[in-house]
Amino acid sequence: MPRPRSRRPLQGPHPLAVALGLLAAAACSPAGDANGETAAATSATTRSQTPQPGNVRPGIEVLLSDSLALVRGRRAGLITNHTGRDRSGTPSIDLLADHPEVELVALFSPEHGIRGSAEAGVRVEGGVDERTGLPIHSLYGETRAPTTEMLDGIDVLLFDIQDVGTRYYTYLSTMALAMEAAGKHGIPFVVLDRPNPIGGDPVHGNILDPAFSSFVGLYPIPMRHGLTAGEFARMAVGEFGVEVDLSVAALDGWSRTMPYDDTGIPWIAPSPNMPSVESALHYPGTCLFEGTPISVGRGTDIAFQQLGAPWLDGEALAARLNALGVHDASFIPVRFTPSSPGDGKFGGTEVGGVRLESAGPDYDPTLAALALLVEIKAMSGDQWSWRIGHFNRLAGTDELRAALDAGATYAELARGWGDGLEDYLARRAEYLLYR
């Protein structure tokens, strides 16, 4: 499959990049097109073989076995956390630090910290890695992008973090801002790719309005974007004005429809409240409730799979929701008690609500969320409130909140919900690395 051709970006650099002074100025490498190189040995293998369950090699393994030229003899910085590991569980930090042909000189930590233990939104501090003695620069503290000082002495910047396939999960925002900073300083950027755990084919939700660009949604893409990190990076370069010398160490043996359990890559919770692929599946919809008074199950074992509040009758709510006929979605009444929830919602208090289940292959978590918003808001009465700014950022628009306040029904909201997805899919096609 040839590399995608260079295209004029449909949108200039996002407002957050402007605010951080990260307008990319460096041109893309003359060795590759504006969408970046793909590790040739691996991409050819990935596309020519039928993927077999349990045989997917993540980008870190591909880099060190097939594409070492991308880092050989260069001083490398690594943006990573606890999910950056090979299939045996060895951290990418150690694999790179111990490799005789790689000089790892600095580490960069995203939201939740390099060990993934910090709660959402909690400031992450820098430090020193105990095993290697390398400096750890925080990208979720005073800055969200690498500074000139942080990049001093770095010849190539790597990214190895497991994403969950949703627009408002911040790891890909960290990657995009780091790409801009690397481009500004003439530093090549390499994505060590990992699977999209909720699939590379399904694309769901509304398209973000660029006026609502933020760290929880930089670009006009849908809530469930259907991209791997490497594909997202290629699209950022080709569509959204990021200028950097980009390479992708592509997954070997992954297909877009492969269930994560079939990859052979152990699941490691990317953040404290993303315990499973099941939680990741519902997250593109249920995360919207972070902008409401409703618990998303933080402080339980199945965060983002259930919603609740002390005033909700789960039996009545489930009956109302199931009567709407949301395709391939099932709502089950539950009661649960959050324990020390990071969002501060109802800690130690039993709440009523519903648990979501995917009842078929066409389950759309964002449509399920529309139904939930309509019915829970109606049942909450005076208990309902908005965290207006946060909800609008997550929704990527203020129109959804306005429609709900105006009394829109589920059918009315769903009617135009997929507007723009066909255009997105056409644009996305150029940047896909996997069948």
C-alpha cells in the first residue's frame, strides 16, 4: 500500500497549540511525504499476511527487531507510561535503556503519570526513574507539551502508550502536542503503534466543532474515531497542520476487526478507571456524564460501564431506556456504592442506576449515551445540573446540551447524530495502515 499523498490541511493548528506557542514551523522530512514514513518491513508484513490470533507484535517489538535504523545511534526521548511494554511485560523504558544500539536519555509522562496511578485531572510531577536514573519530564503539569529545555540533547522522540480509541482520552492529545514541539525543533517523531482496543472499523458519535478544541478534543474527529495511535498521528500531519518528520513502527499481525483478546497483548489498565476493554467500549458514550452530577462508576470495578445517582430508580430507568429500542444496546438495573471515587461523586453512598451491555455487533455507545442523557435528565428533575464548560468540551459542541435543555427526545437527537461521519471516513481512509 503506497504512502498517502500530501494534502492541504483542512484546518490550521488548534487553539491549544497556539496558546502554548507550539505552532509547528519545521518542514516535514524530505525523505518522506507530509503524512510520515511507516516502518517498511513491518507494514508490508502486516498487509500481506492474514493476522493470526495471539501473534500481534506491538510497535516496540517491531522497532527493535525490524526498524532499529529509526533510533540507532540517536539520543532518544520516550513518551510512555506503564502500558508501554512488550508482550512479555518488559517495559519499553527498560528495553530501550538496555539496548546496546539505543541511547535513551529522557522520559516524558502523560496524564495519570508514568506509572498510571494518578487520578484524572490530577497534576503530574516530574522526577527521576528509579531503575535507569533518567529524568522524567511531566507533560501534565506546568506544560502539556515538551519545552525547548526538555528537548535539549534529544535526536528522536518516541511515543509508546496504549490508547482506548476515544476522542477525549488525553494520551493522543499529548502525542499531538509533542509532535508539534518535535517538529518545531527539527526532531523526528516515531510512534510505536498499539491496537485500538475497541476496534478499527466502528466509527461513532458527533464530529467535534473546532470552536470547542481543547486538550480533551483537539481535532474535528468523532467520539469513537477508529484509529490506532500511528494512524491518528498520520492524520494529524495530513489533515490538521502538524509539521514533523513522522515515522510509525506499525503493528505486525493486527487487523481492524480483531478483538483485543485475540491480539496476545496483555491488557494493562491505561488509567485507574479503565480496568478493561469492556469499560473502554462504553467510554465513548458514558464519559459525557463527567459533565453532569451522575456517577460513571468511578470507585467501582466497572467504571464507565454503569451510571447512577442516589435519586435514581434503576428499575424504572432501565425500563424506560429499553423501551427506546437503542440498537444492540441493553440496560440493566443496578445498585452500587462508589468507594473513594476520583470524581468525588457519592463516595460511600449507595446509588441506583443502570449497567450497559453491548447486545450485538452494531452497538454504538454514543447513541446509548444520548438515550441515557434524555432519560436520566428527565428522571433527575431539580437534582440535574451541568458542568457546562466540561460537558461542552467533551461533547465537542454546545448544541447537544442546548437540545437536551430544550426537551429533545432520543429520536430527535439520534436523527442527525451521524452527520459528517461519511466525510470523516473518506478523509480517514488515506491514513489507515491496517486492513
